[in-house]
Amino acid sequence: MRDLGTGFGYLVRGQRWVGRHGRWYGFGLLPGLVTLVLYAGALVGLAYGADDLTAWATPFADDWSSPWQGLFRGFLTALVFALGLFLAVITFTAVTLLIGQPFYESLSEEVDRTEGGKVPTSGLPYWRELWISARDSLRILLRVVFYGILLFALGFLPVVGQTVVPVIGVCVSGFFLTEELTAVALQRRRVDLKKRLELLRGRRLLVLGFGVPLTLAYLVPFVAVFLMPGAVAGATLMARELAPDADDSEASHSGAPHSGASDSGASEPGTPQKRPDSEPYSFRKD
């Protein structure tokens, strides 16, 4: 049970890290804000067009008498919007990470740098990293949809469907949310999706301690945007424990002497880091 507290501790430490490094917090907010605007526009468009969509999809109901036509199409309209909202919730993190790939990679590298030790990089070109992230996100999304459909069906069971199933649903969402967030740091360590899932399954309580509180927080509108930078930082700290000996022999390592826990000790977002060819510089804890 100790792992539950440890996982939650990583979530808190990640938020504290971005709190101490304000420039990186602002840097990490940008992808979430862009995604939020895109999703808000899509949902507003869906809200305005859902009526026309259901009317187009149900021509057989054109001749139905009142109030049955209105009730039927009103129910379908609400169902369409609920489905759109559900898809927005389960894809928000993946889309934000995809849009913010270079932002979150830089933030994750800075966390590694301030914590000391090697700062692994994948050594892959940007387009290749983007392709791997998109492919893995799609694979995770398919898993989430599968479990979502299964849990939705189980939700119709008496008692169990209204008590146990929602709890399982939050745990499943927390697990896959943690996978998406730790992927930023683990992908730099050349840990592929299959190995990442094995690592997370081996420490389920640790993963749930991190992912479940974050999933519950994400249910509050707009909270996901403001917690995302700290979530990436906390997931990077967790990745350092999950894969401390990850094979990074093909990756480059960067480092610089760290000057403390204040903002002045962190490099500016987007500033290129030197890649020494010789021995890595020494580090000390943030």
C-alpha cells in the first residue's frame, strides 16, 4: 500500500517543481491552452449542429406525432453531445501531448537535469518522435475505448453497475493517463510501448496513486490545462524510478551545473542545451 502514497507524492512533487520554475510552467501551459481552444470550438459546433445531425440520421421519424418525435430526437441529440464530450475527455491528454511534444520533451529534460544524473535523449529526428507518439497514443486510445465500452455495458448491472464499475472506470482511466504522461520521459529512454506497459503493470499501486487523483481532478473543467505541466514533471520523476537502468547507450546526454532550486537555476524554455562529447558535467540535487 505504500506505493499508493508514493505515486501521489510524485504528483505533488511535479506540481511543486513547476511552481518553483515558473518560466517552465508557463512554457508547459501553451499546448494545453491551444488544445482547449480547439476542443471548445469543436464542442460548440457540435452543440449547434447536433439537432440537424440527429434529424438527418432519423428520417423515419419525420412523420411521428408530438411529443414522441421531440423526445426521441432530443434523447439522441443529448446522446451525441455526451459522446462528443466523452471523446474530448479521453483524448484531451493524448492530443495535448501530441501538440506539445517539443514543449513537454524540453520540460521533461529539464526535470531530469535539475534532479541530477544523465539526461537521456532518444537521438531520433523530431518527425520520427512525433510519429511514434501518435502511433502509441492511438494504440492506447483503442484500449481505452475497448474498456470504456465494456464498462458501459457492465454499468447496466444492478447495484454493481452503480458502485463497483465507476470505481474500476476511474482506475482504468488513471492507469492509461499515467502511461501517456510517463511516455514523454520513457520514450527518451528508448522504452517502447510494450515495455512501458510491463513496467506500469509491475507497479500498479504506484501508478494508481499518481493517475487516479489526476483523473478525478481532470473531471473539473479547465483543471487539466493548469495541471498538465506539473503532471509531466511528476511523471518524469516517476519514470526515473520505474526505469533507472533504461538502456540509453545510443542516446545523447546533456548536462550543466545546477545552481539551485530557484527559477534562475533553470535554463530558459527553448534554450538549446550543450551536448558535451566528453564526460558529463557533475550534478547536484535541486
